[in-house]
Amino acid sequence: MDIGMELTYLAVGVVGGAMVGVGNYVTERCGFHLCHWLKERQLVSRLSRTRCSELCAHPASNACTVGLPYVILYWSVARSWGGADGFGRKMSLDIDLTYICLFTWAAMVVHDAWFYLVHSGFHWHKPLYTKFHALHHSNGACISALGTAYGEAVDVGLCFVAFHAILFWVLKGLPSWNLPAVVVLISFEVATNVTGHCGYQLPLWLHALVTGGVGLTPFAATSRTHYIHHLDPRVNKGLYFTWWDRLAGTYADEHVLCLKARQGGPAPSCEQVGYARPVDSIVH
Ligand SMILES: [Zn+2]
Ligand SMILES: [Zn+2]
């Protein structure tokens, strides 16, 4: 065994995983404060009024739930590609915007199908749901950008990291791969996921910006669709798009609590929106 190369593979895993974990944490923070800034200027509004609508920072989730599975992915990718001879030699650093856009959008379409499949599996099979996905839903619709990563590492591992493992397996068969395109894909993936958990109806320009333009497509998922999924977990299981939900008959564009919020009705209790966590863990 070459100890030097083994340490290099480990370093690639730790640095890569830490960058995604820290990136997720920073994006959550920026998303949370941006929503507040926009709310103070009455440019956005909460999708439903809840008494526990702004809560629960989970900084540890970014390390354990997001960072750790990516450490394992990047370590195993570096190891299977043979370090500098394979992984590094095939890597391109070209900033080709056309290629980066096409790569990102194509990957999002494929990832959306994968995400829909795995996410639906969690909701379809009760033991899987209880073990791996129930924690993510335990806040009900009392969600904010700060709780995006809240959940099980296996949940993130299967919904997100496993897709990237398949992606790297495909890239391995190509003559070269583009690091900036992979970084852009992960950045928009994180931003889209944070948007889905912000709990605010965002203007189209902002949604388009944080989703890398995908938010402008006719069947794009929005902060509203994933928020409704947290109000009613039977619907809206897609990540970037709604077409799989529409085909499966599980798409919902409206929820009675969102409707009431727009009409100025009374705020429902935390229990009414599915909040199942101890009250003393609420951070307002
Ligand atoms: Zn969610
Ligand atoms: Zn779910």
C-alpha cells in the first residue's frame, strides 16, 4: 500500500466534503438573511403563517448530514480513479459557459428523476420513511432556510450523494471531465434545496437566479411546491421540476394553509402544520 497516495485520497475526500458542508451552511445562512431582508421590504411573504415559522438552526447537520456523505464519495472517487494519474490527469479547468450550462441543466433533469424515485420510495415504504426520512419532516411546515440540511445522513446520501456517485461513474468513462461544471452543478443544487426550505414565496427573478435558470422552465418546482410537500408529504416529491409529480398525480399547487395565509387568516398552531419536535428546541 502506498501510504502517500492513501493520504492524498483521504485529503481529497475531507477537503471536498468540507467544501460542500461549509458551502451548504453558508448558503443556508445567506438564504435565511436574504429572505428576512426581502420580507422587511415587503418583497416576499411567508407561504403560511405559523407561530413557529422562523426556527431551528442546525449547523451540525451541515457537517454530519451533508459533509460526511460527500467525504466518503470524494474519497472513494479519488481512490478508484487512481489519484493524480487518473483523477487529476483527466480533469479540465476550462471555463466554457456553454458547456457548463448544458452540463448543469442536463444533470438537473437526470438528478430530478433520481431524486423523485428515491424520495417517493421513502414516502412509500414506511420502515424506510421512519428510519431515514421522518427526521427531515419532523418540523412539519415550521421550516426555514437554516433547517435545509436537517435530517439523516442516509437521506442526503441516497437523494443527492448517490446521484453524484453515478455522475462520477459516467464521467470516468469520458476522455476528460470539467471541475468548474461539477462545482456549478453542486452550487445550484444546494441553492435550489435551500430555496425549497426557505418558507417564502420568492419572486421569479430570484428563483431563476438561485436555480441556474431552471426556475424559468414551465414545470419548474418552486419554494412553494416543496413547502407544500412539508405541509402534505403525499404530494410534490420532485426537486427541480414537477413533471414526475404531474404524471403520477401527486402534484399540488395549493394548500389550504397557504390560501388562508394569503387571505390573512389566523396563524395555525405548530401542531396543525405537523410540528413534532420538542418545543424547547425552537429558536426564534
Ligand atoms: Zn424538505
Ligand atoms: Zn419528503
